[in-house]
Amino acid sequence: MPVGVPGALAGVKPTEKTIFGHPRGLLPVSVTEMWERMSYYGMRGLLVLFMTAAIAEGGLAIGTATAVAIYGLYTASVYFMGLPGGWIADRLIGSQKAILYGGIVIMCGHIVLAIPNTQAFFIGLILVVLGTGLLKPNISAVVGQLYSAEDTRRDSGYAIYYAFINVGSLIGYTVCGALYEWQGAHWAFGASAVGMALGLVVYWKTRSSLGEAGAGPTAPMSQAGRRLSWSIVWGGLALIAIVTVSMLAGLFSFDPIAASKAVAVVFTAIFVIYFAWVYFLGNLSPVEKRGMWAFMLICIASTMFWSGFEQAGSSLNLFGQDFTDRTIGGFELPTTWLQNVNPIFIILLTPFFAAFWVWLGKRMITPGYGLKMGAGLIIMGLGFIVMVFAAQAAAQGKVAIFWLVLTYFLHTVGELTLSPIALSAVSKLSPPRFLGQMMGLFVLTYSMGNIIAGLMAGGFDPENVEQMPDLFKMIATFAIGVGAVVFLVGMFTKKWEKEVEIANAEAESAKV
């Protein structure tokens, strides 16, 4: 369809003002998210490097196992806080205000991180977690709210939005990584604050283009309910502040490794209990119950995948710093620039994957969700097989950059095979009346995966080169083994997936 004739698309109002055939609000929201992701990934890429660096080098001199545990807790908390962040927007303030307030808190967090002080570092991390939990789920929701339910441009809009996310990560890794190497960590943290500030300026100047999308709560509460909810919110924030101050004052000790293990258990318990509640007490039909088991398989695959994939910011990042020859043409690449390989490959490979799924569909070849999840896990595991050989070679000296590039390539192929498909699967397999809750439950797999990633990365010891191959071999065996099981079980759940899709389609037709 030629650009400039948007009214010919389903769901588009003839009088609607558009940019490249999409609602005007899509571009400013995408640019805002680009700068937020710049700030997030820019800081994330150097987090472990900064914590493990010697004090003389401007770091915190934290042991590797403790540092990667903190990293795992941080990344897991970012995803987990999206649950209350989404609830606050839906029930109390609306997505537009949540985005604004979240961005301000994120910016303040990066400013605090830029202060060369250990206590400030942990306070800054907590602020970034709180702000991201408020902003991230709601800015994604606003993108969807820009389109009507029957608008055929929605998938294309999300593809544009996703592209801006990857551009933001490229900017973050490049700018903050260079500043970390050449000026120091606190300059890099300051750059993240500037990035978020730019995003806020764009958002504030263009917020009128969003119209009613996210302007208010989607499920507003009664006055009494609002008062009670705000009391809980402020009470929770006060509790976080008291615990943080007490910890930094030395009133009690905090063991990140033990905390990671405890959080992993808590998140898993929440997942299992909620799944059981919906399964046994949700008045589900037999078909819906079979769909729930297919959903469970996808969640297991997602958790295991991210536990391996998120080694990029921890063990693989440390390998890139200490054991990789990053010199090209006399110029030594900053360590975090290697993190750019993943978003670059995503941008390059996404069109091929989109075409590949269409090609399979035209030939009536429809691998089930479980089969795709298993394949994605196995491919990601193959990336760690590459790292086994790289680690063995590192015992003789620094290795070529090719090893990490090949690993990230395989991880990206695994990501594109698993991650977008998982989101689609959750939306189709969940009982329609529990869709929002099932999507929230699925988000927990990101948190669980990140916690497990931090615990596994604790086995990476730069001082003990001989043991590095064992760590990567363990992760590879774990990923490929679980992937094979998911793949095999997926052969049985494929039939259940089809039953659920047919039942949901019939229910939708009945409503019409």
C-alpha cells in the first residue's frame, strides 16, 4: 500500500494524521523508548566490569561471584517491577503519567550512579529499577493503544518500535562503553542520565500526539480503593527506603548470592502457585487446561533461555575484557562494544526470519510453539559450545574476537527463534479471560532467567583459566539438554496448541 493513503488500511480513520502511514504518536514514543534503552543498556553493559574493577582503576573491587549476583538481582528486579508498574498505571495514574514519572526516576538514578561513591551506586541502581518498572511496560502498552482493535497496522507499528529499541541499545553500548574505557565509569553513568533526559524532552514536547492513548487508568478504582492503593504504594516505597538505608548504614549484612538464591525460590513459588490457582480454580475447560500445559512448557523454555542468554552482560562480558584480543587495525575496541553484535544481528536477521516463517506457512509447514522453543534453546546452547573451545584456547593467551562474534550470532538466531514466538504463543494459548494475568506470569520467566544467569555466572573466575571451559560446558549441556526435552514434548503439545487456537477462534466468532 503506497504511503500517503493510510485511510485504505483497516482501522484507520480518514481524518487521522499519520507519519509514514502510522499514528503520529508512534514516532515520538519510539524515540523516547530509544533514549530510555540507550540509558539502560549503556549502564547494563558496563555494570559487571565496573563492580569487578580494582579501586585504583575506578571500580568497586567486588568479587566476581558477588558482582554477577548483584547483576542478576538488578536485571531480574527490572522485569519484576514491571508488574506493579503496570498495575499502578492501569488502576491509578494512566500510562502517560507513568512514563513521565518513570523516566524522571530513571534519570535521577543515573545521576546518582554518576556520583563516585559506593553507597550512591546502590541507591542509583534501586532508583533505575523503580523507574524502569514504571516506564517500560507502560510505554509498550501505549504503542498498542495508538491503534484500534481492528487496525491492521499494529504488528508493523510494533516492528518499528522494536527497531528503535535496538538502535537505542547500539547507541548506549557505543557511547557509554567508550566513555567507560576513556574517561571512567561515572562519565558513562552520566551519559546514561543525559540519554534519559533527551528521551524525557522528546516525550514532554510531543505528548499531545498520543491523544487519549494511556491518558488515564484503563480500570480506575473507587475513591476508597484509590486511597488504600496509594497507602500501599507509599508504604512499599518507604519500606524499600528503610531497608536500603539500614543496609548501607551497616545495620545488617546483605549477601547478594544468598539473596539471589532466595529470590529465585520466591519467584518460582509465585509462578507455580499462580499457575495452579488458574489451572484448578479458574473454571477452565479441558481444552484450556491442555493449553495451560503448553503454556507451562513455553515458560520453562523461556526461563532456561534467558538464564543462558543473559551471560552476555556477565561471564561473556568478562571474557571479552580479559581474554579477547579486541585490537582491530591498531585500535582496541572498548569491551562493551562487543555487546553491539547482538542488536546488529537482530536488525540484519529479523527480515530473514519474518520471510522464513511466511515461507514455511505457504508450504503448510507449521512447527508447534514447543518445537520452536526447543530449537531456540538448542541453538543458544551451541553458542556456548563455541565458548568451550574459546576458553580452552584462552589458556594459551588472548583469543580472536571471532569467537565471541560467532557465539553472539548463534545466541541471536536462538533469540529470534524463541523470543517473538513465545510472546505470540502466550497470547494464543492463554484462556482469554486470563490473558493479562498470563502475560504478567510469563514476564516472571525473564526475572527467573536473569536470577539463574547471575548464579551460574558466579562460576566464572578470571584467575582460574583452566576452569572456564567447564562453566561454558555446563551451560551448553544444560541448554541443549532442556532444549531437546522441550523439543520432544513439543511434539505432543502441538496438537493441544491447535485445539486451543480452534476453540478461541470459535469463541471469537460466536461473539460476532
